[in-house]
Amino acid sequence: MPKPPDLEDIKVDLEMPDSIAYSSPPRSPFNKGTFRRLRRILKGFNRRLLLVLSVFTLLVFVTYSSTKNIVAYTPWISSGAFECPSNRSSPHNVSPPPLRDTAPLAQQWNRLRTLFDEHPPTPSYIPHPKHDEVPTKKQTKELVNITEAQAYQTRIEHETVIRHIPPYPENMFEGRGIVMLAGGKYSEFAATALGMLREVGSQLPVEVWIKDRSEETPGWCEELEQEGMACRRLQDYMDMSILPMPYQWKVFTILFSSFKEIIFLDADDMPIRNPDVIFDSAVYRENGAILWPDYWKHTGSWWLPYIVGVKDEASDMWQDEKSAESGQLVWNKEWHWKSLVLATYYNYHGPSYYFTLLNSGWAGWGDKDTFPIALKALDEPYHQVTYDIITVFVTGTVLGIGMVQADPTNVTSHQTMFLHSNIVKWSMRDFLCLGCTPLNGDGTFVGHMEKSSSPVQKHLVEGKRIFSKDQLEDIGLDPEPLIWRVLEHTACRSAAWGNRQVCEQARAHMVRVFGYRFEASRWARFLGYGDRICPILD
């Protein structure tokens, strides 16, 4: 298989092995050439200033000389003046959200779990049907086999849960922020999405949630703190063995988050425009909850409106409405506390009952419809974006690669805000790694460059754009150069993810496809650090 060309003028920031584990002793920033430059600069200074500068130089030298080990990809200096120009290397002084005492929320969850266990649906399990095509209205009436007596009993239990939902816990949540669910391989996708979040200018703090310690990537959480982000573990709040499916976890990250007002993003959902503006929009101030549409209309059972108390008989009342796509959602917990708890109830009993009741087993079976149905059941206001999904295609093909979702603040025209990579997910390992091992060290990792069945293999090997540029121009956006900048940052500047071979591949692709130039920072070279390579796109 051909391999993208190695370009001689593309250099990796620091010497490192090809593996992910690396550290090396620092090179002193002062060499003979550096001192000669300093002497020439200082000739015109008076003696007093020369003395002050000399003492400062000596202190810096002692500081660096006493350093025994630094991780090779850790940013070499924190000052933005010496970094590559980027919203990531020059952040907006965003502080990571502080860690709160987990006990109050854990105790509250234990009370909710007792409530949910005491009032389960009937029957305790309904089969999950599979479909090759979207179920018709007639099929959704018959697919979920529930008797009238069972539906009535579940309606009673549902009403009881609603009556006993505890009031909103004052002083437990505060502020606005982004919440993302990651962990395992999804942390690699999250690294790209979070990089895009900062590159498009978001100044919101972020909580990155994972299941437990086993899904942590060494060193990544420490890196995230530098960008105003913090890692959180669901295991610190609850027993995760009771939630067998990752589909169930999303609502719990929102429930346990320290933020009162939340933009939730899936790990593979990349912001294309700054989402911070949503919180200041009229549509958010009027509703407090914003959802986005899926491709299909609602496919829930006809018993659903009856069970959740909206109708007094089975009904197809929601069959002509668009279902929701929960790769991104906005939620004010103070305004919509009851519906959040009710959505948690649906997810708690989701795999055995509610996921199938809500969509009859069709595509998207999982958490996505629990949010709008909880809002409808409690007659709480929310806004569902009216613009349809735009599918983004692979260059030169009719293969969909992701979903473009609209900016909810623009009520006059479709303007893109999110790119949900639901088909081909962006990570530097998946796109550029050759001969890599899986994260757990077992088996074989096969990335897109090595996978003949991948819709993007040819583009990566031959140096072509992934997204169809003509289509992107039609919808007024071109995020791909910025996405590759994020991949380069992850591959070349991250201690947690960085890899020499992947870094070289990323830079070669960026030069060949987009015309990036990689130039050394003059300040870094002057101080003796060698070439600190910055990506420049004219």
C-alpha cells in the first residue's frame, strides 16, 4: 500500500520514540550561540541594567539546570508569546471547574434509585425488535406487545414517580459549562472535539466524564486542566454495574455535573462555531432546553402518550413529529429539574423497557428520545431546532461521514454550529496510525489508512480532502483545515496522545492537501530550544 510522502522540511517538535510512553532530560536553553546573541544585544545597555539581566539569566539557568525530567511533549513554556498562535496555546484564562464534594449528589442519587426501583414499568422487559426500514405508523401500533392492563399499571407507576421527584437542590449547582462523556477509545474522539471547542473560541469551563479509573488515559486529565477542563468519574457518584449500557450514562453526566446550565456534547461531536452564544440567545432564555432533530420522525409505541399521562388512550399523536438527536443538547437544570429526573428514570429502566417503548427498536435506540418525552410528559417548554440535519459526504463519493446541526440562535437561516461525526470519527490514531496497538494493549489496531473498507483510506493515502469541498461551500463552512490543526496538536504536542510517526503523517498531509507551512518560532530558536514548529495557513 502506498504511504504519504515524508517531507524533509517537516520536523517534529522534540526528539521522541515512536511509542506513546516517553520522557527525556531537558536540553539547556543556553548554548554558545545564545550567549553571543545576548552579548551583542546588551552592548548598548548601561551597567546597572546589565547586572539585573545577568542575575535574572543566572536564576533561569539554575532553574532549568535543576530540572531532572520533563515529558517530551509538555508545552515547553507557558507564555503565549513563545507559543504557536492558537486559541489553545493562548487560552482565555479559563479555570477548570473545581471539584465538589461528591457525597450530597451520591446520597441524592441513592434516594432516586430507591424511588425508581419501587416503581418499575410493567412488564419488566419488552423485546427489542430489529428493523431494516423505518417502521410505519401501523407497525408502531403493533410492534411493542403491551396489554392494556400492563400499560395502565405502568402509567400508575409513572405518575407516582413524578409526584415524588424531590425539589431542585438549591446551592448544589452553579454556573454554565460544557459536559462531555468520554472514556476508552471515545477519549481519542473527545480530544479532537475538545480541541475544536477551544479553537473556535469557547470560553466555557468543561467537565469530561468517564465511567471509572479504568477508562482514564494517563496524563490527559492534567493536560485538560491547562485548557480550563476537568475530568470527572461516574463511579465516584454511583455503582456503575447497574447501568449495563453506555447509552444510559449520558443523562447521569448531566445530573451529576456541577453546572446549573449545560451544553452537552457527545465525544464525536465537534463545534464548528462557538457555542457559548447559545446561553445569551432569546431561544434559550425563553425555553431553558434546546434539542436538535434526527433524520426520522418519531417511531414510538402508540401506548407511549398514554403511559406518560399525555393522553387517556393509545395514540399516534407524535408520529408526525421529528425525533430528537442527542449528540448535543442544552439544559437548564433549575428550570427543568423534574424533567431531568424523569429522563433519568427512563434511562434507568431504558434497556429493559423505555428505549423500546420510545422508538420501537428503530435506529437510535437508546437515550435520545428520553429527553423530549420527559419534557412533554411534564408539559415543560423547550425548543427543538427546526432546521433539518445536513449530511456531509466524503469527497468524490455519496458516502455520508457526519451530520451538520444548525445554530439554534439563528432563526432566519441555517447556519452550522456542530458537526456530529456519527459515521467516521476523527482521532489522530484512527486517521494516521500505522501498525499501532490498541489502547488496552491486546490484539491489533487497524486505522483508516490500513483498512481497505474505510471510506477515507484512499483520501488519506493519496493526500485528498475528506469532506466534499463543493458541498461545504454550498452550506458556507469549511472546518477541515481547522480539524487537521487540532489533530496535529494532539499528535505533536500532547504528552498523553503524542506519537512521532503520527505527527509526521499529520504534517505531511496538511502541507500536501491544505498548503500549511510549518515554521520554527524565532523566539524558541533564539533561546536555544531549536525548532518549535508552528502550523501556518495563509
